[in-house]
Amino acid sequence: MISPARPVITIVGGGFAGTALALQLRRQPALAAAAIHLIEPRQAPGPGLAYTARRPEYLLNVRPGALSLYPEVPGHFAHWLARQPESSAGAPEFASRAAYGRYLHEELAEVLAPPAGPAGVQWHRSTAVAAPLVANGQRAVRLADGTTIVSDYVVLALGNFPPPPPAGPDLRYLHHPGFHADPWTAGNLRRIGPAEQVLLIGSGLTAVDVLLALRQDGHQAPITVVARHGRWPAAHAPVSAPYPNFYAALASETTVNGAVAAFKRELRTAAAQGIGWQPVLDALRPDLGRIWAKWPLAEQHRFLQHLAGLWAVARHRSPPQNAAAVATFTAAGLVKMHVGTVREIIPEGDLLRVRVGPHGEAGSWLTAHHVVNCAGPLLDYARIADPLVVSLREAGDLTPDPLRLGLLTDAYGALLADDGLASPGLFTLGSSRRPAYFESTAVPELRLQAAALAAYLAS
Ligand SMILES: Cc1cc2nc3c(=O)[nH]c(=O)nc-3n(C[C@H](O)[C@H](O)[C@H](O)COP(=O)(O)OP(=O)(O)OC[C@H]3O[C@@H](n4cnc5c(N)ncnc54)[C@H](O)[C@@H]3O)c2cc1C
């Protein structure tokens, strides 16, 4: 039985999503007596994968005004940033991710309490490995350090999992010292010598960061980039007046083609007024989830097959200085884009040979000392090998969606079990909720999920 007087809530994962949820839960008067546990194995909770970065060249890819932890106080991060030493000569237009990590940790530190603190949040520096159902509908969250937390509510805020192997069936390359399976592993890129040949798989924001970090470390040899569509992320346009929302023009569209046609009509209207595509696309941002949810599964699949690459380029933009740096490297012949799909990677002594080409055709072979996998994260919960995910999957407590974008949930993020029923005590937020919204990655979406889930648990 849940103790209404003192429910126990355990948040697994102390990145942005877990932090935002912990802070929102502590703001709920109805949960004043709740015991809140936060499980995060990193040195400090708050920054998570994205903002633990120490390198100053790793920038936030949106302006500070979009990054408040609290949806109801949009300027919160911008005000914090303005008070920091790096803003003494004016706040940066695109701050470092490390600064944002500091912001998250400082906000969380306000509620991180000693173990007995009733109004605080208790951080456990460990990893959750299982969360089976026990008596009274509660779950026993088991940590790698041997602790068990019997919880009324468990929220998975696990973030993104490293990208899957980019090629098969011969997987020997996974053990080759030149293969970098996860670009965010600390110290990984520093193993690359200045004259060694490097090949990046993918051309999204991660590849841009890796490119800039390598140049910063003094890497001099040309870098090959292999990407399916061969495009870099678009650059942010200068700040402009917001474009009026035009969701009504798409609200009844149940096909990708219909939605794209309506969007193109709006682009033409905007262009006639001298307005670029960026503010038009941004005007739809709050409604993307509704547009996605209107499409039947076959249309969502069609979007993933044909448009998701182009969408990522337009939606996930680079700070202009990063885009300019990539353009300069390209013009100087220091970066070469190779359009295609990596099909095979074969170790050959110190080198890795990479076959790039369409299905069923020989394609071409490229060679590099280092191959860095900058492809997107693994979203398929049927394949994720994390022990907690595996144990919940084997117990039938979670259901991957048919498109393999994340987990099936109800409107509040309660996990749907294999019988299709929403769990009364097991929730998730963050990228795991992509099946419901498609865009469930960035701060503006996640902070809303955190506020809504906290209000729901409080009720
Ligand atoms: C490199 C990078 C840059 C980004 N830049 C931006 C940006 O500029 N703006 C923006 O809006 N978005 C950005 N994003 C998107 C980003 O994903 C979100 O902003 C946000 O950080 C996601 O937070 P999260 O808590 O869901 O995931 P994460 O930050 O990944 O946090 C998940 C945490 O869960 C922990 N964890 C996982 N499994 C367990 C377990 N079993 N037990 C205990 N702990 C566990 C992990 O250690 C991790 O710290 C970026 C993402 C990346 C990867």
C-alpha cells in the first residue's frame, strides 16, 4: 500500500530529466513529506551525459533563453548565466555545456539533503540494476552498491544509450583500439594522434563536436565523414521576432504529405514577407507532438524512412560559429563528406577498412586509423542491454514501440506493461517517450514532462 503520508519516490538517472523532476517534485506541497531518492552514478548529479562535458569548445546548441529548468520561469538560466564569471564581458550567445551542467548541479544542490532530510532529495551515487514488484504494489529498486529502496513510485530518467554497432555481421572491429563506439567516453578522442586518419560515422551535432574537439587537440590530417544524406546541421539564424503559430493549418493532416504541403504553403507566405524558414519551423515547436500523434503508424514510418534525416538537419541546429568552423574546414579540404551508409568495418593491422555503399552493391572502401561512431543513440528498448532495462523487459514491465523509438507509455509517462495496461507505479520521461511525441529530447520538452509528471504524482 502506498503510504499517503510519506510516499517513496525513486528517480533513476540524475541528468537533466531526473534533475528537473526532482526539483518539480520538491515544489509540490502535497509531496512535502515524500521521501525522494535520486540514483546517479556520475561524480555529480545534474549535468548527465550532455552537460558533464568539461571541454569549452562544446557549446549548447540553443540560446540561453530556451534553457531554463522551469517552464514557468523562461529566463531562469539566462539570469543565472548573466551572474557567472564567463559573462563579465557580456553573456555568451551560446554558452558552454559545462556552464549549463554547473547550473543544473547548483539548482539540484539546493535540495540535495543529508539522508534524514524530509524536505530534500537523497542522492545515491550508484546504478540501479533492477526494480521488481514486491508486496503492496511497491517496487524494490536494487542498486549496484547493494542498497535496496522500496518505492511507491519509480521514474526512469535514463537518457540516451550509446549508438548500436554501425555495421555487421563481422564485429571484430568492436575490439579494435581504433574503433570509438561512444564519442562521449572521457579521454576517448585524446588517443587520436595528430597525423592519424579519422573517419566519422554521421554528420549531426555529435560529429560537429568531435570535429571541433579534434582540431582543438591539434589534429591535422583530413577527416572523412560518412553520412547517409551528406548534410551538416543547419546554423541558427540571428534572433528574430517569433513567427505566429499556424498549427490550425496542419491540425487535420493525417498524412506526412499533407503536413509537408501545409508547411510549404506557410514557408511561401513567410518568404513573401522576407521571413526565413527557421522561425516558421520554430513556431510549430509546441505542437510537434500533436502533429506526430495524428499520423497513423504507417505515416510515422514513412516520415522516419524519408524525412527524418532532413528534419534532424533543420530542427537540431548548430551555433553559427560551429557551422562556420565546419565550412572553413571543408573549404580548406580538411573535412571530406562521403555520402553513403557504412556496411562493413574490417580490422587490418593498425587500420580499419570501411565499406560504404548502398545495399547489395560493393560500394567503395575507405581506410582510417580511427573510426568514431557519431550516429544517433540506440533507442530500441528490445535491444538495450542495460541490466535495469533487461530485468524490466524480462518481467514484462516495459514495452518497446513498434517503430523502435522508445517505450509505450500513457499520457503521464506510466509504462505500458506487456498486457497493455499502464503501470500504477513505474514511469519514465525523456527520450524514452519519443513514440508519443517524436521530439522528446531537448530541454523545452523535458522540463514540461517533468512538471506534468510531478503534478500528476502529487495528485
Ligand atoms: C552531447 C549532447 C549535447 C546536447 N545539447 C543539447 C542542447 O544544447 N540543448 C538541448 O536542449 N538539448 C541538448 N541535448 C539533448 C539532451 O539529451 C537533453 O537536453 C537532456 O540533457 C537529456 O537529459 P536526460 O536526463 O534525459 O539524459 P542524460 O543527460 O543522458 O541523463 C541520464 C542519466 O541517467 C543515468 N543513468 C542511466 N542509467 C542509469 C541506471 N541504471 N541507474 C542510475 N543512473 C542511470 C546516466 O548516468 C545519466 O547521467 C544534448 C544531448 C547530447 C548527448
